Amino acid sequence: MNSMSTSFLLLSLGSLIFLITALPLAFGKVKPNRFYGVRIKLTFSNKQQWYRINKIYGWAMTFSVIAFFSVTHLMNTWQDAQYEVLNLILFVAQVMVPTLVVVFFVYRSGKEK
């Protein structure tokens, strides 16, 4: 039985931190502020936009974290250091996907006006 690679352990810790910070956003528990959440001009324009955009981001990040753990488990990349680069790519994708989802929704919101 192989032990978990150190890099995967660190990436997993980062993923869990993302999950812990994403869930309050997904459930609309974070009030508008300048430190935590998606902080762009649109989200500061009104509270409804703040909660809408941050909910989208929170759920997208939650699903990305679940996907990260699912893919690494299904592909068994967590057990071997030879997969460090692949795990890192999956981790970066986990961060990029929710960001791109929010960019898409913000762009689409601007088009609807």
C-alpha cells in the first residue's frame, strides 16, 4: 500500500480551506464586505448582486473541490508522487473554474441590460 504523497496532502489541505470558505458564500451567509467574497464593482452595487454572485462562486468552488477529490481518487493520483504535476494541474483548475463561472455570469448579466 502506497502512502499519500506530500504534495497531494498539501493540495488537499488547500482544497479543504477553499471548501470551508466557499460554503458560507454558497449559503448566502456572508454580508457585503471588503475582505471576503467576490469583491467587484457589480457586487458592491447592491446587496442582491453581492449575494447572487457570491452564491454562484460558493457553489462553483464547492463543486470544484468535490471534483478535485473525485478525480484524484478515481485516477489514484493521490497515492504516488509521480502524479504531482497532474495533481497541481487539477488544483489550479479547481481554482480557475469557479472564477471563470463568475466571469461568465457577470458578463452575461451585463449583456442582459
